[in-house]
Amino acid sequence: MSPLLRTADKNRIFRFNLIFVLVSANLCVTAAKPTEISLKITNHSSSDHNGEVVEISDSLIKDLKGRYAVVKTSDGKSIPSQITHDGKLLIYGDFPAQSTTQYSVIETTKDNAAEADTICLGQIRHDMQDDYTWENEFGGYRLYGPSYRAGGGKVSGYDIWTKSVEYPILKERYDGHMKYGISYHKDQGSGMDVYTVGPTLGCGMNALMAGDSICYPVAYENCEILDNGPLRVTARITCYPETIGNDHNVVETRIISLDRGGRLNKATISYKGLSQSYPITTGIVVHKQNKRGYSIDNDKRYLAYADLTDNPNNGNGVIYIGIVNPQLPDSISYVAFDREISDGIGQVQTFATLSPESEYTYYWGAGWSKGGVKGMESWLKYLADFHVRLQTPLEVTIETRSHKK
């Protein structure tokens, strides 16, 4: 600005600039009105879907540009929701048989998002062998990490934490175990760790095979928690490079997610470094405490096992374990061990074929007799119903998109 301008001229220029800024800001606010999407969810089946998380594709809600949204029913009631790391919208609710439910989805800010209890939660315990452990209201799970492997650990499969309360407990149980000597192997009123894994597939692990030999992955190398509640916990697990047959430096990646209201995890598996197709197996270890406690569906939809825990005489209850196959495997069978391994005498396994650069998806998990599962018959019905739901998902329809006034 020229030094010859008078003070009055300077003031007029300042006022003009201020007005321009205010007008521009007002235009930005007007242009940034939140988007409101009307959608409906239809249950065409003859069964109620109660307490279920519905996943809505990011392509259907692409107008929502933020990470937060408020979801309301037709009567204006807010319900639990979550936008995932990959842009999907999760809605938790009840969906009666042969019915359609209407919702409004309004983008918002973190401060204005509706509060929801965090049911699904994950953590990495660097103070405890780098455990990655995660949970929902029905159960928790554990996978060992780098420091465990570096210390010579041999456990391969997934471990189980039983639960009898709906709120998160694993952080409290780890802290109590590590800081105050309160063993998490004893039930303090909320559940415990009484499951034996060993160098097996444990509770539903997957692995490639070279001939008849299982190439067990031991621990994970990297773990990235992608979603951490309230309705879903998701992690990307990267395993150590392994030799599979004639292929070296084969790296496995797993995307594992657990939703509120479900007893099974979703696992999507992929590999880099494969030059040919290999057999892939998933399985559950069978312990000597219940040698014939497994069940295989005649249609290959699922397999199950009733685990009597590491000390059946201690009143630990029964852990019911299952694997559900959205795409039917080639076969399912029981395979006996040559020798006993950590109380394990064999495994009930699925067998399929994985081609290079392809993915394999399946579901696995557990329930507890002291946490709502009434028996093996009830557990088998749950697994069968779960498979039906996978084949007949709820239908999501976007009706209108508009800017909320």
C-alpha cells in the first residue's frame, strides 16, 4: 500500500476486505450444508434379524464426506452407527422378518455425533508379548506378536477369552494380571482365559499346506487396528515371511473384523509371493478332554467343537467353537495328530484351494456356556442360521439424497 494513502483510505480498504471475507465465509457455510440420506432396510427372510449390524456400501453413501453421521429412525430416535476406515456405514438395530425399516442418515461432526456404547474394542499389549487382543459383548480373542516369536514362542492359532458380561473387560484383566497379580486364568465374575492353543490351528486359524503338511504361521509381524468401535473392531494382520513349498518369502495378510451382536469374526486372507495354487485349510483343535466333541455339517456349511477347557473339573463351563464357510470348501474332515500336542489329539479341518493373488474369506469364533450358549444343539443352530443370513442378506435401498436445511 502506498505510504501516501490517507488513514481514511486505509480504513475504507480494510472494511472492504473484511466484508469480502465475511461474505466468502458465509458462502462456504452455505455450500457446506450437511447431506441427509434417506434409506430403507428390508428383511425379506422369514426370520427376525435382531441385534444385528448392517453394513452399507461406501458407494451408496458417497455423498457423506465426513467420518461421522447421525442415524435416525422414522420416529426421530437416534440409533448406534459407525463409519468404518474404508467408508462403509454400520447401523445396529432390530430388523423383523418380512419388514422394511426407514432411516435418515445425516452427516455431522465428531462433537455432534450421537454417543454409543463402545462394545467392540481392540488393543495391542506391548507389555504382554505384543498380544493383539479384541472383543465384543460375547467373547474375546488373542493373537501373539513379534516379541512372543522372538522369545521362542511356538503358538500358532487363535486364543479365546470367555466372557459373561457385555462391556469390554480385556484391558482391565490384562492390567490386573500384569500390575496386581490377579490371574486372568481365573474367573473374577466376567470371564477368563482357559483355552489351550499350542502349535495348532486353535480356534479357527487358517494356513496354507505344502502337500499334507500344514505351514503354521507363528505370531504376527505387524498389526494395524483400522476400526476400534463402537460397532466393529477391525485389524490388518501381516505375518512373517514364510516358505511354502518351493515359494520363499510368502507374506500373508489377514483382515479380521468382529461386530457387535455377532459371535463370529470375519477373516479375509490373501498372500503375496505365491507362484502357484496351494491347498488352504482352516480348523479347530480337538483336545483329549472331549475327543468326539466335534460336528461337521453334511452340506459343508460349518464345523463345530465343544471344548471342555484346560481343566474341566474346575467348573469352567464349555467353550463352543465354530467355523462357517460362505463359499463351500472342497471337503471337511477330522485329522488325527501323530502325537499329542498341548492336550490336542487332532483337528477338524476344512480344505480348499487358493490360487495366487486371490482372497479367501471365512467366519470363525466361539461362545461360552456361561455366556449365553445353552448347548451344542443351540450352537449348531446358530452356525446354520448364520450361514443362511450370509446367503440372504438384508436389502439396503437409498431413496433420496438432499442437503439438510
